[in-house]
Amino acid sequence: MSHPDQWRGALVLLLIVLAFPLLFTLAAGAAPAGKVVIAQGVDPSTLDMMNQSEQPASNVGAQMFDMLVARDQSLALVPELARAPEAGGAHDLGDQAPQGREISQR
């Protein structure tokens, strides 16, 4: 094999190696507009959040449902859907019942 042929073969190999990741990058950016794509290694076995015990289902559930409370940067509980972030705290909503409903204590 002559010297120019070796360089040509090495150049072709280098171009293939450099183009390969570019193809995956372009394919990854092909999500439809307005859609959220969650890429993970396996599909969740269930979307029933009360009967799951695996990380893939937890990842999908975290995107589908809001939580009552969340953690902030300092890991303190902060309300998300709940009005009071205290776990086991008072459940007093005062006079703020949703419209058309009333609050009763049992």
C-alpha cells in the first residue's frame, strides 16, 4: 500500500468516527414540537404510582403528577399543591373551602 493510500484510508476512518456522534445528536433533537420526551433505558412496568417500586415509573410519574410538597435548594419542605408544608401538621383550611363545598371535621 502506498503512502497516499494510507493517508486516504486514515482520513476516511477519521471522518466516519467524527460523523457518528453527529448522527446521534441530530436524531436526539428530533422530538415533535410541543412534546416532552423522556428518554430512559427501559419502559416503566406500570403507570400506577401507588403500585410501583422502580425508578423508571417514578421518573414518568414525576412528570405526570404534581406533588403535595417538594424540597427547595436547602432541602426544606415547600408547598406545591398543599397550603401548609408541615408533615402531620394542622389540617386547618380556615374558611377557604373550594367554591361550592364546605369543610367538615370528623
